[in-house]
Amino acid sequence: MTTEVIDPEGDLVLNCSGVLFLISSTVVSLASTVIRQMLKMENEARFLRRASTDTTKRILRLARANPESCRIFSNVVHHRPDALPRNPDPHCLKHLAYFISDYNCRASLKDRGQAWLLQPLRNRLKEDLWKLLELAYALRLQKNFFEITRQLLSTRLEPFRNWDLAKENLDVLPEAVIGL
């Protein structure tokens, strides 16, 4: 398994669903309170272990993390804007919303996420709008949330509570959004 080097002087390897990223533990612990707590629980083997080939590097396993979301997070917090996608697709942004929610790193990703949410909303599939809505909610971007909601409402003739996609994708959004 190869390791993608985000920080050449990194001291931590993030294992995101089998994809490895060499990063700085200091940088990511400042960006995510959840990762900071996981690093503090260093003795708990389910989260952290020493890399077998290099005893100076620790491995932090983020089992639920989508590798692309992990890559985006790592590049943003290590100030590598050239390594970021210019216009990530809505599926990627949905996974980023889950990552933000799971690892409490909203402040670190808010500016970049807001820039990505400036994409035109007209003529988007309602499924894509829902994914963008999840990111706006995870980042607590009220204006974007309302704009996406308005566009989404213009594409639907029935309530959200009757929409299977909405009912099945409430990992980030509260049930109150769809009126359950």
C-alpha cells in the first residue's frame, strides 16, 4: 500500500478506508477536535498504532472516512490549495459533509466548502441538490442552505417526507428538515 504524502515531514499516517496519507498530527489535531481526542487516546489500539516499517510514524485509522474527503481535509488544513479539486462533484461533497459531521472540522473547511457551494443551482438534479444541502448544513452556511432549499423545493411537487432519497439520507441533516 502506498502512502500519499501531504506533509513530507509528517509524523502521522491517516488510514482512510485503506488509503494512506502522511500528515502532521499537530495540524490535523488543531483542525479537528475528534481527531485530537483520538490522538490523545494513543494507548487505545483500535485507533492508533505504530507503523511496522517506521516506528516514528503512527497510524490513525478512520474507518468510516471516505478517502477523497480525507484527502480534501488533509490538503485544506495543510494549506495545499493546488491539490484540491476545482469543482468536486456532489457525491464527493456529500461524503465531505459526513466527514465534517463525524470529525468536527467545520471551521477548517467552511471557506472552501462555501466556495464550492457557489456553483450554479439551476438545472441540477434534485438528488445533487440534496447532497449540496447536506454540505451546507454540515458547514452551517445558512444562506447557502436556504438557496439550495429554495431550488430543491422548486423541483419537487410533493413533500420531502414522501421522498425516499430524503428519508434514507439523514446522516447529516435532522429529521425536521423533511417534516418527520
